[in-house]
Amino acid sequence: MTESDMVHEHIDTIDALMAHYVAGSLPEPARVLVESHLEMKPDNRGLVADLERLAGYALESTPSSPISDRDAKLAAIFGSKAPAAPPKLPSRPQGALFPRALRNLVGFEADDVPWRKRLPGFKEYATDIDGCEVSLMWIRPGRALPAHTHAGMELILILDGAFRDERGRFGPGDISVADATVDHRPVAEKDRPCIAFAVSDGPIKLTGSFRQIIGDLIG
């Protein structure tokens, strides 16, 4: 899947990501990531509401056009069966780590993640959904991930803990947006593990020096 396949145009800011969310142009895993962000930081729904109002104004100003064969189209709409709704997990329990939308997507809570050790101090659960690579990550406190850039687009939502890189700090509810223009080396903060949800549409490319890459790989 190419970068353009994920979002149809370049996303380099949270505002642009929210605009695609409102427009309905995000693949399902990315939509879930944004919905989870909004559950964790409900104050940010104000931006989404503003974008929805702007979209409504634009729709109202669009000239209407007659629908050809109106009666037949209406009969087809009302005569069709509604698609079966996907099963939904209960609303987010008190103290649950995963937002409701994320639990509905992966089907389990944080305590039940089937982690696989990838590197010392780094565990991951990864799968493919809607053409995107979807992963949950657990990073040991103080652990640095190898410096890298991206062949496509990567969205990371911090669920617990935090990491820092060349751009600053990303804590619970924050979204990191990275692409080929971002070369970073995330380091988990030292007070607790960093747990994150990531959606990407392209592989990473290691960029550090040989000595740094070896040091980061062995942890």
C-alpha cells in the first residue's frame, strides 16, 4: 500500500489528519486511531466539530441536481437489507487502558495482548487490517528504538507512558505523524513503559550509524 493509498494526499499535521477523519477518507485502522485519540482527549472534539460545520456549509452551498430514475433508486434503497453491524465490545470500563474504538478493532484489552518480543525491551503485536500494518507496541522505560525514517506514513497514538524524539514529547492521547521527512529515534521515558498503537502503510528504514543501530538493537 502506498502513502497516497492511506490518505489520498499528504498528511503532515494533526489538523490535516482530523480533516481526513471528518471527510471519511481514512482507512479503518487510521479512523480508529483518531477516534481513540478523541476518546482520550475529548477537548479536541472541538476541532472536529468545527470541520464538520465547515463541511456542512460547503455541502449546503453546492447546487442541487435532479436524480435520474428517482423512484427506482428509492425502491432499491428501501428494499435492500441493512448491513449487519459488527459486534461491539462494552463501553470503556473504569481503569481500562484501551479506548473503546481500539478494543472493538483488535478484540481484546491491554492485559490480553498476545505480545511477541522483537528486541530486548520491546514487544509488539502486529497484524494487517484494511491494507495497513497495525501494531501495538510495549517499550521498556528508558528504551531507545533504532533511528529510522519511513517509506510511507506512520501514525502512532500513545496509550500509556510517553516517548521523546527530535520533535518533542508524546504522552497519553498524543498522535505522532511521521513520513519520509521525519528521521527520529524515539526513547521511552524512564518512569514507566510506553504503550502505543501504530498504523502505517510502508516499512521503516534504519538511518543511524552502524554503532548506534547495533547498540539500539541489543538494547
